[in-house]
Amino acid sequence: MAAITASMVAELRGKTDAPMMECKKALTEADGDMAKAEELLRVKLGTKAGKAASRVTAEGVVASFIDGSTGALIEVNSETDFVSKNDSFIALAKAAAELVAKHNPANVEALGALPYAQDGFGPTLEDVRKGLIGKIGENMSFRRFKQFSGGKLASYLHGTRIGVVVEFDGDEVAAKDVAMHIAAMKPVALASSDVPAELIEKERSVAAAKAAEDKAKALAEGKPVQSDEIVAKRIEGGVQKFLKEVSLFNQAFVKNDKQTVEQMLKAAGTTVKGFTLYVVGEGIEKKQDDFAAEVAAQVAAAKGAA
């Protein structure tokens, strides 16, 4: 049985907004597995616990570059938010986005090998990255990027932490509105049919577990229990609702919730072929330092040495 620490409980609470005791119970039941504990809380507490996606932990910036039908989106990470606001770091990210757009490197290593000079460092982008690490005193890295070419492009940056590039045909204003919508609503696919099978099965599993818990509760309280047929319909209804919520075309348009994104695009004579969304730190677990505990440990060690 894994030891459940206070920092683990605090991390899970930060991701889900669930009560501390519920977080501890879920971690205990999941034997310390953070992802499993989060899913258990979703079953017990419903959508309130499904906020992990909007609570990123790593720092850095998302930068974009578009020149006609060529463009790029890149995420560059840093250790702290302080460095993510550093002018040299931001310049590095913007330069990297332009290099991706113009050279379409195969991977991070190939990107780093491209010619670039900044702040007295060079002659490659990797040399500049290493030089800034020494100058600023904090690690930084190119995490992911995508190059676009051969079509119409629209982009939207929400500050420096969320970036979107939309590939489209039609009206540029409508495409930019969709890019802004994507940054706000974070769909995972264009249409329901494009949602990854593993996400659908996970949602179905959560819905089934919730239904089983409701049934057990009803039996314990001597209340009527729904038939298997009704339960199956409830589960499938929950899955269909999920598909609409995470597919771009089915979402209510942020500028006019009386129409879907698909309806808005049709009215504007515009077709969205694809989109790429980057959120800084998404999917990265960042170590949370407990400063008070660290100081207490140092004091205790000092006393022991004395």
C-alpha cells in the first residue's frame, strides 16, 4: 500500500476542488495512483471533479507565426512563471515558431540545429537555448510544435499560455472567431465522430461506475432501483452529451450561444478543416515544493546536528 502524503492530497484537491477527506479516500483506494484517484472522484462527485484539464502546472509560453499559407505553433517551457515573462525567453519562443514555419524540422533536435543568434549566443537555436539557461539560471526546453502549409490559416493567442491555429477555407473573420472559441472551450475534435475512442470509453466507464454507485445507494436506502435498460440508456445518454460537449462543431458558439459553431460557420460560408490547440503545461506534472515543510526539516536537521 502506497503512503498517502499531505502533498498528494493537496495536489489532487487542486486538480478537482474535491474535499480533502474525499481526496485522501480516493488516493487510498487508488493506492496512490493520481490519475485513478481523479477518476474515482469524478464517479463520486460528478463533473465538479473533472477540472484537471484546465489546471496546468508547468510554466512557459505558446508562440505562433503565420506568413501567408505557412505557419507554426510551438510550446516552450520554463521552470517558473517569472522566467516565462522574461524578454529573452519570449524572443526565443517567437524565433523558434518562425523557424518551425520556414524550415519544418522533423523533431526538437532538428529544430535546435537550425541557424539562429540572440543575446550574444549562437550560431544555432540550441546554442542560444543553452546560453540563456546559463544567463538566466533556469532550465528551458522546446516541448512540442507543429508546422502548417498549403492552406488558409488563422491564429489566436490568449496571452502567452493558450495558442490556437485553425486551418480553413472561407471568411477569415469567422475563422479567427473559431480560433478564439477553441481557446475558450477547448474541444478535442472537430466532430463527434472524430473524438478518440479511448476518451469515449473512459467517459462510458465513468458513467457506468456512477450508475452502479447510484444503484448500490438506492438498495442500501431501500429505494426503487432503475431497470438495466433504463440504466443503459442513461449511460449512453451521458456519453452522447459528452461527445457534443467536446466536439467543436456541436459546441454552442461563444459569441452567440443560440447557434452551434457548425451553424455559425455555415452562415459565414466557411469550412474549418482542422485545428491545433496548445495549453502551456497541459499533461505535465510539476513538482510542488512545500517551502514550510522544507524549512521545518532544515531546522530539525540543524537541531539534530547540534
